[in-house]
Amino acid sequence: MCDIVSISQPSPRWSIPVPDPSGLEVGLDAMPSRDDTHFDKITPSALEKMLTDPSSHNYSNVIIVDARYPYEFMGGRIAGARNINKRSQLLNLFERFRGQNVCIVFHCEFSSERGPKVMQKFRNYDRSVNEYPNLTYPNIFLLEGGFKRFFAEKHENSSICIGNYVPMREKKYVMNGELRRYNALFKQEMIESSLSANVMRRRNSKSCDQFLDQLQDGVFIHLENSIVIDSGFSASQ
């Protein structure tokens, strides 16, 4: 049997929602939950289908959020993925696709810790700026098995899988202190701090010069295989 999230014929549990004319899209099996402790998952095969065959879904864009550390991301990634480890990057993403019919797929190495934490922070912020049960981004998914599984199953498809799989605990990065440093930064950004609507309002009122500072401080620019990493999470430091 093939563990695939059905797109044309949604399964009763892991369904891909179809755009709803009301503007609120929910899984066919899902009931709204205030704490959002459960998120729908998507398998590597289903994600591959969505990325390679736009006619298989009704979204205008499929966005991949990679919550791994930069040295993992630089070693290998899903084509077009955005490497997000900071609150400022998450807020930029929220504003960038506001009002568009997109789905967002979050993942980390195994999709067991960092990916779910970033995903939960994104959803919590969405809840904070909307009146329940409305959401700006109702269609968010967690990639089953994370990049490790995706690479194991799809590494031969170079159109969607770039580079190699680099474990978070790769000996080189344990020995040189990079793992410890990124662990501390991730804890500060994604666990100990919260996203705030007031922060976003202040960000939107900044001048052009300040915006350029934001780009230097908080944004990963991805042009398929070409990326620029922000100063706060530079793998070269």
C-alpha cells in the first residue's frame, strides 16, 4: 500500500481541503479547535504530486517552510523551500501571502520538534489577529517524516529534491559549536518569545531604510537553487 494523502479523492483522515467559496477552507474531516494541537499531515508522495502537477490541487501556491538549521538547509532541501528560524521571517511570510489562496507545508528533520513548533507559532499568531474561527491561513500541513523521509523517498527526483541530507547532529557541527549556537537561537526565537500583532504594526510603519535593515536581519531570499542567508543565522559564522 502507498501512504499518500489523496488529493482528488480525500481520505477520511488526512484530507487536502478544497477551496471553499466562503473563504474558509477546512479539511473534510476536521472540526475547529481553539488550541490547534492537531495539524493535518501530508506525505512525501502527496507533496511531490502537488509540486510537480499544479493541476492536482486548487492552490495558487504551495509554500514549503523548512525549520531546520542553515547548515542542514544548505546541505540539501526541497526545491523552493524557505528556511525560517526567526520570528521576523515568520512575520514576513505571514504578510507576504496574506489574502492569497495558498497552502503552507512545514517541516524540519523529522517533523517532530522544530517544524511543529514553528507551525504552532504561525497558527497562534494567525489566531491572535483574527476573530475565531476565522484564519488568514487555514491550509497548513506538516510533512510526515520531515526532510529525512522526503530525501529517502524522493532524492532521485532532482526537480524537487536538491543536495543531500545533513543530520542536525552531524558530527562536524556538533564539534564546531554550530549545533549548540543554533539550538540557543532557535529556543530564543521560537520557544521563549511570542509573535505579536503590535510587533507587526510597528514593522509595517518602518521606513524604507529600516526595511532594508529587516532584509539584512531577518529574511532568507530563495531563488530556487540560489539563496542568501541572513546575518543572524549565517552558516559561515
